[in-house]
Amino acid sequence: MKIVTKPVRDLDYVVLYANEIYKDNSLFDQQKELVESQLNSSSLLFRRKFGKGVGFKKKARDFLSKIGLI
């Protein structure tokens, strides 16, 4: 990847990424794999912490709210 100008704003990074994906679609596959891995890990972590079933979402939201993430 050759960067002509240094990205300054968040949107600059989005445009740069979109252009690189357009040139090489394998980057999308890598990003998708990363996101799926993070989703699976987070899901497993929360299931172990709060269990499955009734009240899971409420417990998870309360926890995330308590630590300031939502």
C-alpha cells in the first residue's frame, strides 16, 4: 500500500481503506475474519460471565454501563 498523503481525518482513513479494498478484495476477507473472531470472543466471554437465558442482555448492558462503555 502506497500512501501519497498522510491521512488527517477519520474520513481520510475510510477513503484510503475503500480504495485499497477496491484494488485488492482480499483485504475485505481479512477484515471480515478479524471482526468475526472478535465477535465470537466477546460472545463467549459474556456467556461465561452472565450465562445463557433470561436476563443475559440486561446483565450485559448493566455491566457495560457500569464500566462506562455504554
